[in-house]
Amino acid sequence: MKLMYAIVEIAGQQTKVENGKFIYANKLSGNDGDAVEFANVLLTDDNGTVTLGAPFVSGVKVVGKILGNVKGDKVIVFKKKRRKGYRKKNGHRQHFTKVLIESIG
């Protein structure tokens, strides 16, 4: 069984990706079914053989397919100042893109 994963920088965040798995990245431009390519690979692990980049691993890229845009869970932002009668309640739902990782290499 071949286990391979990579640490990739996507939109300023580092994400662990594996073949055949889904990831949720901050909203990416593109339509459903489009191929997306991530070239900023920081680390790869191929059955215990770890390759570390300085800062990126050369010649390695991660290819995925956009499956759609989704919204994350609602986050409640509540601000209050005691004894002043000040209260603010806001909600926020982050937009994500669901990506299927097709290949690493």
C-alpha cells in the first residue's frame, strides 16, 4: 500500500493533502470540474522518505479538481462591555472550495 502525502501552501495556509482525499481551501477562483494545480509544496512523504523544501520542493506539484463551493459553519461574534449596555452580535459563514486531490508528484 503506497502512502504519500504532502504539505502544500494554498492561499497563505499550509494544508496536508493525500491522494484521493478531499480538502476545503479558502475560496478559489474557478468553476466546478476545473483542474487546479498547487506548485508551492513544502514537504513530501513517500513511504517514509521525507523530502523537505527550502522553502519549496522543486519539481513536485499537486493536482486537484474543484468540486464546488461550500459555506462553513456559522461563527457567532458577540461583543459586550459590562455595565454600559453595549452589546453587538454578528454572525459569519466562511466560503470554502471543495477540492479532490488527484495526484501528487
